[in-house]
Amino acid sequence: MGWFTRLKDGISTATKLKKETPDGLWFKCPECNTTSTTMKLEENFYKCPSCNYHTRISSDQYFGILFGEKYETVFDELISYDFLEFTDLQPYTKRLEDAKKNSGKNDSITVALGHIDDFPLVVAAMDFSFIGGSMGSVMGEKISRGIDLAIEENAAFMIISKSGGARMMESAFSLMQMAKSSAKLTQLAKAGLPYISFLTDPTTGGVTASFAMLGDINFSEPKALIGFAGPRVVKETIKRDLPEGFQRSEFLLENGFLDFIIDRKDLRETLGKILSFLMKK
């Protein structure tokens, strides 16, 4: 039965009485389709209160979980530059402008220095909202400088990966960051400082193929997509059906690619235990 518009004054219809729902007030879980308030989601470490689905969160939200309000971001002045004058559907400069506006970030990774249980920790966390957390020259430089800072502060170094892979708009300059970041991690190892790799949904492409899998400890959140190429590409390449849960963190844990999977609410406490073990003098 359809709805009719009443033109006579003084008669209210269901359409007239309907009120707009403020944006951002409700959250519908993509996993179980349960609706809850955004406030409940935030209070539950940005996880679905019904099924514990871990939503994608920003670098600032991870820093808040790890450090509270006691941390300092560094190297924020580094920004991407269109040195190749690259254009596909739109100029790279336009993509960068839109990404900065939509994400509130200068690039796809942010570096912060804080403490967990009196242990200094440098964290480089990616933001998927900035061109899919893609790895460009700025990401490589921030990771490099973050490692230098960790060595200077005698701190552990941690990367929170959340990326679609290399940034194609920077061509080979993007791919060079794989080798650059991996080489800098060698300097961290020579300094006797731990590298902790935290893989979140999704961690793919060149990030997975380089520094994301080089941690002294590699761990992940539940059901995170982790792999080099996506499942669809792999399936089309090998012409075979993939195992259930292929490229999810549980599958990688079972096959020895991860050390453990952690619930986000336990992140700070677990890192405290790891640092107390790895940073003993």
C-alpha cells in the first residue's frame, strides 16, 4: 500500500511526523547487522557490542587506546608531493587534497612517542582513510625517522599496519620504501631494540611483503584480512577454490605467520607484558 500526500492543512501524516536521525548517532555492524549507538561502540574499544567485530579505526584512536592522552606525534610536517605529475582518473594533487580534507591527516601514517608502564614506545600507525593507507615515499620516510627516534630514545618500535599496499601514483618511488624500511629495521635490531608488528584489517600488498612480516613479534586483531594479493586475485590466478577463512588472521595464525591474535581491549595490557620482557636490561 502506497503513501498519499495530504494537501489539507492540519492533518499530520507519518511522513510529516518522521524526524531526521543525526549523522553518526548509530552504528550498524557489517558482520552481524546489529544496530547499536556509536557511544556504546566507542566504550567497547570500537568493537561491535553484539558480536565483537573490530571496526577500522584511525591512528589517533589507536594512540588513545595505547597511551591515553599522554603522547606526542612527530614528523607531522612531512607531506606527499606529486613529483611525477601523475594523472589517472584525476590528478594526484587532487587526490592528495581530497585525502587531507577527508581524513584530517597529512599522509597515510602518523608517528607518536609515548610510554606503556614506564617503557618508551614509538608507534607508527596507518590511516586507511588516506588513500587506503597506501605506502608512498612519506610513509617510508616517517618509518625511517621513527626508527631513528626509537634508537635515540632507547625505545621499542611498533608499526600498526592497515594498508591496501603501494601507492601507484608514486610508481617505483613507492616500491623503494619496502627496501628502505626493511633496511632501517636492521639498524633497530643492531641497536638491540625490539620491533613489534601489529597487523590490522586490511594489511595487503607491499606492506605485507616487507616490514609488516618482519617483526620480532607479529600479531593481529581477529578476522583481519592479511595477504599480498586479494583473495579474488589469488583464486583467479591459481584457478582453485580457496580454503575457508583464507588470508584471515585466524588462518595465518594456524599456519605459523602470526604469533597470536589479540582482542583490542587487551592491547595495552599485552604490550606492557611484551615490553617488560623484551626491554629488560
